[in-house]
Amino acid sequence: MSTNRHSTFQSSPESKRSWVLRRWLRVGVQFLMLAAAAAAVIYKMKFSPIPVRAHRVAYGPVVAEVLGIGTLEARVKTTISPRIQERLLEVLVDQGDSVKAGQLLARLDDGELKGLVEVSEAGLSAAKATEVRVRVDEARAQAVEQQARQDHQRTTDLVRTKVSSQAELDKAIERLQVAESDWHRARAATVEAQQQVQMAEKSLIYQRERFKFTRILSPYDGLVTRRDRDPGGVVVPGSSILQLVSTNELWVSAWVDETASAALAQGRKARVVFRSDPTKSYSGDVARLGLETDRETREFLVDVRVRELPPNWTLGQRAEVFIEAGQKTNVWVVPTQFVLWRDGEPGVFVAKHGKAEWRHLTLGLRGLETVEVVQGLSEDEHVILPIKPQQPSLKPGQRVEPK
């Protein structure tokens, strides 16, 4: 049976050639199909129009802004601490409370100081009583001295007329000297009593002032940002009970590159974007410029006053400030993202007769979103960019399809 099949195969060479021809035909068709697909892909990549995003050149405003990054700070902030060492009796405010100037914030134990004030008051009363007594003694001593002086004068006159003896004159002189000494001593006692009254008055003022230290008052209108102590413990001078800030002036202390210093000035308009709410800008202005540049970062501090704050703000939160460095209106502008740089020179691609054409530009004022074009574009031209960021950059002469 196998012999018959072999003979049949050898007896039909035309069938063998036909089978080989069909096989090569199938291979050729597959190759042509692959070549056509490759050609289609190459054509699409090389010659089909690339969809691009287009923007028409037009007149408009441009605002140049300088960017700075910083934190929200209070211009005036105070650590509320006691001026004497005493037990903390009561804290009347808490974190987040608004306070007024002169408002009672905390109280210290005042028992001992109250007793010292009473002792000082009693001491002053005693000193004043002593002053009254020695003044009376001084008046009495003065009267005795005047009487002794008169007796001395009469005795002296009588001795001249030989009515009185020298012994009586000597006694009159002695009495006068004793009276004068008593008067001087009384006057010295009066001066001493006056000084004792002054000392007692000053001691009372001092103790009353210390007594006032037991009542800790707010130095200004502000906001309590932190509470550090609770009642019961002993506090010492310098230890923090509360942290208080003035809400009259809050600003963002931002670090700005030193190259922008020439374009900035006090009072320049600014806008503040807090990272807690990046979709909204808050108006502000430059309050003051720093006078020292960091040697490492080459940046300096700019304090930007914030006119309005977000509902939930915190001191120290991060923010970006955009400070106006220049402004122009009714000039040729294009979006900043369309401007490309080649070999340090700015330029854009424009759509010209369905193809991308490279244009060198002369730029003017540069903003964060738009840039002024001084030369290089004309009215109604369209600058273009690839729609998808991952697409390769355009090339001159490349076919484009603006969207």
C-alpha cells in the first residue's frame, strides 16, 4: 500500500510545483500586509497631522509678579507670664479666645501679698502718728528755746544795770544752750519721722504693686493662640501661661529671590494663596522689605500684610505670595506655557498653512500666566502646543491640526 502512495507522489510533479507556488504566494501576501501596516504606521507618525492646542494672539493686560514662599505670622505676639513667683489660682481664657485690652486673663494666689499690703498700711499709719508726735515735741522745744532766749536777754540787761549778778547770767546762758539743743534734737526727730513716713508710703506702693501682679491682664486686643498652664501649680517669672497675638496686623513673612529686590517696594499690591485653600487668592500689600539676604539661599524676607484671612487660619501655616512687580495694559500677550526656549532664546510655534512654524520672539514684561510679546508675532496668528504633555515636541514643518 505504501508502494502505491510513493509511486503516486512521484508520478505527479505538477502537483508538487503547484503546492510550492501556493505556499510562496501565501508568504508574499502576509509580507505585503505587514509592509502595508508598517507603512500606514510610518505615514501616521511622520506625515499625518498632529492635534495641537491653539491660542490666538491678541491684545490684553500683563501683570509681572514675584513669587515668595513663607508663613503666616503676627507682627505683635506676646508670651503672657507672671512677674512674681506664686501659685496659679485661675486661668480665665483658653486657646482660641478673643480678648480685649485690660481683660483679666489669670489670677495668682494673693493671700500672702494681701497680708503684706495690710502690714504696710499699718506701718504707714504708725509712721504718720509718730510724725505728729515729734512735731508736737518740736513745737514745745521751740517754745522753751524762745523763752530761754528771752530770759537770757533780760538777765543780760539787768547785769549791765548791776541789778542781777554774773551767776544769774551764767545760769540763763546754760538754760538757753540746753533749750537750743533740745530744739535741734526735736527738729532732727521730725525730719527722721518724715523720712519714716516716706519709707512707709513707698513700701505700701511697692506691696500694692506686687499685689496687682496677682491679676494678669491682657496688654492689648488679641487672640489667645496657646494655653500652656493650668491652675494649681507654682509659676515663676518668665514661664509661659498663655501665648497672645495681636490680630490688628497679620502678615506672611515670605522668602523672595534677591534678583527681585529692585522691582519691589513698600506698598506694592500682592495676593496670597494659602496651601490650605489653593483655589482662592487673598489680597494684600508689602508691609516691609528685609535688609539682609541669606548667604546660602540668596533670598531675603518680605512681609506681606494680609487684608483678609481664610475661615480657619493658623499662625505658621504655609502660603505663597505673588507680589506685583509691574503692569501693562493693551499689549500683545500670549500664555506663558506656549513660550519655549531654544539655545537661551525665546520663541513659539505658530500654525501656518497647516504646518508648525518656529518664530523667535522679543519678550517684554513677563507675568506668571501671560507674557508680553514685543516682536515676532502679528494679529490673529495662533500659537500652538501639543495637546498631550507626553507627546514629543513639535518640529518646524510638521503638519498640525489645531483644536
